[in-house]
Amino acid sequence: MTRSIAIATGIPYKRVRKDLTDLTKEMTGGLETSAANGVLAPVYHRYLTDLGWEVVITKGQYLKSDLGEPGPIITRLTRHTVAIVDGA
């Protein structure tokens, strides 16, 4: 998730990782102390919505080659995330 966010937002990877680690510590009360082994969905959801991103649910849908959406997209696949910028 960290890499996808960095690519899609243009924020440097190290900054995103630090921000997500800090938010993880805050949201779990210190039970989780790092984003190094993955980021919990509520954490990355809050991070992205705080940046002004919105969630679009497309369960059961397939991505088309022409997404018709301007700007970058972060898509969540099973146990994986992908940043799509300019259709690539």
C-alpha cells in the first residue's frame, strides 16, 4: 500500500511510510508500531481520505483498459494494491 500511495500521490516513499507508521501507532494505541509489515485498511483509508481521496466500491467489477477517470487511481486487489497513473 505504501508504494501505491507514494506513486499515486507524488509524496516521497519515505514520507508516506513515516506518516503511515505514525498513524498506525496512533490508531492502534501503540499495539502496532510500524507500517513495515503492511498497513491496516482503516489506517490507509484515513490517510487517503485526509488527503482528499474518495473510496469508490467496485466489487465484482473488472478494470477496463480505458478507465475514463482523470488522474491517478489506487486500486485494491486481493492482498495487493496497484497505483494506476495515466492508464499504466
